[in-house]
Amino acid sequence: MIWQDIVMMLVGYTFAFFLIPSIRGNQKPARVSCITTAIGMGILTLCMATLGLWLTTLANALTTTAWVILAIQRRN
């Protein structure tokens, strides 16, 4: 396990954690921002998987999921 995987995992989980108030709250980011960020995070998730950075892959997948949830909530 390389140290970069651990650092990027911690950052990924931090990003996901700080999206919880937006998911639970009434105010949501703009839908286009949610969709664009979710797509970008999804691409990063795939890139990290191809590099074998599995901890980062899981953290980025969680963050991607949080942005998708926000996009769905914004639609409703």
C-alpha cells in the first residue's frame, strides 16, 4: 500500500462527509453542478481503479454517490 492511496482516501472520505449537510438540508447546489461533479468524480474513480488505488477508489465512489444523490434531490 502506498502512502498516496491513504492520503487520497482520507481526502475523498472528507469530501463525502462534508456533503452530508447538503444531502440532509433544504438548500441544494445547482443541478448542473451536481451532475458535472458526479461525472468528473466517476471518471476519477475509474482512473484510480485502473491504477490499483483501491482505498481511493472506494472513497471516490462514495463521493460520486453523494453527488448523484444531490442531483436527484435537486430534480425533485
